[in-house]
Amino acid sequence: MVCPGKYNYTCHMCGRFQILKNKKSKKLLNKLDVDESEILFSRDKAPGSRISIIQRVKDRNVVTQAIWWLLIDPVTGKPNYKYASFNSRSDKLNSPRAIAYEPFRESRCIIPATAFIEGKGDKLTYHKIELENEAIAFGGLHRETIHKVTGEVIHSASIITLPALPEWEAIHPKSMPLMLPLNDEAIINQWLAPSFHRVEAFSELMQPALRVNQILTPIEKPSLWNEKGDSFTLSAR
């Protein structure tokens, strides 16, 4: 999605995630057949920062370092902060004029994470969200921009967001990120295959649903990830 206004994150997921080196991430990376030594592990990734994405290149999954902001200014090589494009709304993916239209068809990727933060929108209520017993494979989009001065290829990415999840009314009532089902090998392969253009195959994925148990923990300040309450579980349907 593109949302007007510099740093206007109100219409997006909160915009922070972490990728920690632990059993969950190891399992995820092994399943995707990539080397964990190539991952930029971090306890706090914010929009505009460098993140690791997994994409398919010549029938092999590879790790690429990208800027978490899909629209890059080709003159400065930095995020175009006029539009908050660190997320891409699912209802815009089929709009030919949308920035995400071509990447959705030609350069999908996976963004690995172990937890992320959602805010209710009142600047007071935030939760750390994890999946029970597994890491998170965000459904992402990848884009390449050529720097007009240096000729450098700049990689950038966004996370697809879905409509609101009913169970998240008190968590984040506007949207939720797309989390790919790692147990569905066919879908994962189709998602990563640049030659797979029948995006209607992903229609079910674009429906918000609790497919895996989620563990939620109230936190105080998003940038600090400091917990302030007991964790609770939202069970998959």
C-alpha cells in the first residue's frame, strides 16, 4: 500500500518486527534451505532499515539484503518518505496503477521474523505477537531500483497487509500482516517462483484468518519491546 504523508503509519501494521537467532528461526531457515549466517538478525527492525528477504533465483532460494520500504528514490537511493510503502495493502495488489502490482506478479519474497508489534491506534496499547512453536514467514514483495548516480541496484521490500482480523479488535482493528503457511509446500514454492503469475492461486491467503496459534504479550514502548503484562494465546480456528 501507499499511504500519503511522511511517517504516517496509522493505516498500517505497527511497523516493527524482530528476527532472533533461536530454534524457531533455525527451523524456518532450514525449511527454506537458506544459510542462517546470511541473515541480518536483530531484536528491532523498523521501516527504512535493512532487512533480510528470501527470494527464488534460478531455482534456488537466496537471501538478499533489502531496505524495508518498497518505493526508493532513484536519485538519493533512500526510501521515498512521501509515501509509506513499507506495507502493501492486499486490496491494492490487483490495481495496475499500484506500486505493488508488478512485484506481486513477478518478485514475491519471504521476510523471516520471530515476532512483530501491533498497536491499537491509541498510542497506548501495543502487543508483541509471536506464533506458537514456529517463526513467521511474512508474505513480502521485492523491488529493484537503479541508482541514477552510481548505477547501483538497490533492493527494497514491503510486507503485504490483509483486512482486519475479528480476533484483533483490541489489538489492531485495521489490518494484519500476511503470514504464509509453511506447512503448505506447494504454496511456498508458488509464492517464491518468479515464473508463477497466476496470482489468483493466492486468493485464500488474502483472507484474514488465525491459521496458527498466536501468543500475544502487552508491551510498553514499541522500540524497546519492554513487556508490561502477562502473555495470552489466541487459538487457531
